[in-house]
Amino acid sequence: MIIVHHLNDSRSQRILWLLEELGTPYEIRFYERDAQTRLAPPELKAVHPLGKSPVITDGERTVIESGAIIDYILRRHGEGRLQPEPAGKAYDEHQQWLHYAEGSAMLPLMLQLYVARLGEAGAPLQPRIDSEIANHLGYVEGCLVGRPFLMGEELTGADIQMSFVAEVARAFGRLADCPNLTAWLERLQARPAYRRALDKGGPYRLAS
């Protein structure tokens, strides 16, 4: 059985959501951030040397990184659901979204998180960060024109992977000029599987 090593207020929440969408049996092992530092507890290092979340174990396999975990679960447990046919062009686009979320889109948002803690010392970096956030959110906003989900009419792993980007952007107050992104995020969060994952994963707060 898949075990999700679940850290509160983290990217691992979307792994719970994926498993709920698929109806795949899984177990949750809970880990709590340090109340002061907000860092993961050292116990996670016993699962993987990096001590980060999300991480899953599935029998003898240990898989880290959100995109890799989603890809793994869909290939080995999805039975063709929530992703395009691997032989088609749409599959390549789907895989691109899995990498884009953390490889590009999250970078300026993470910089915003850290630079904000510097106060005036971080001010010189702010214009570039603002520009990059606007660039990436504008790109996703355009991709959602005329379609309810990133790949078209149906939810896929791409939406689940990209959801964290939109959630963090909203926590930073960055979605005011993104009506498509806002509607898409609300659509995702209204799904019964998303709500079940929240109930099982516990409180989920992304504060700026």
C-alpha cells in the first residue's frame, strides 16, 4: 500500500487529493512542522535523506518530488485515469505541466516568501520578483481561456500539480488580475475528492 508521509501545510496535500480522486487505498503518516522555524521535523530523514515532504513509500520504493510522485502514481496505480494516452501529443503537454509547476512557476513565489522576510534589505529584488510572478501567472491565465481545466474538459494530474502554485499565489494576494486562474482554483477546491483529502490531511494554511 502507498504510504504518504504527510507534512502539515505542504505540497503533500495534493498527493492525498490525487489518491482520493483515483480511489487508490493509502495510509497517511503525519509529521508536524516546527512551530518556530516552520521546518520539517528530523523524523522525515528516516524516510529519505533530504527530510522533505512530499515523499511516498510504496512497498520497497521511495519516491520524492511532487511531479515525480504524481507521475509514479498515475503510471502504476491510475489505470489510465487522470492523464492523456501516453502515445499522444497531449501526454507530452501533461508531463510539461508536471515539471513546470516546481521547475519554473514556483520559483518567484518562493523568492517572494524569503525576500519578504528581509524587509528593506530585500527591496531591490522586489521589482524582478513581481515581474516574474506576473509573467508566470499570466501564462497560466492564458492557458485557461475557454477551458475548465489545463488539459481541456477533464481534470488531470496537471491540475493537481499546478494547484499549489495558484494556492500560494492567492495567499500572496496575486490573483486579483487572474479571473481564469481564480475560477479554476475554486473549481478544483469544490471537488469532493479535494474536500475529502482536506478532511484526512488536517488543517491546510498557506500564509504569506
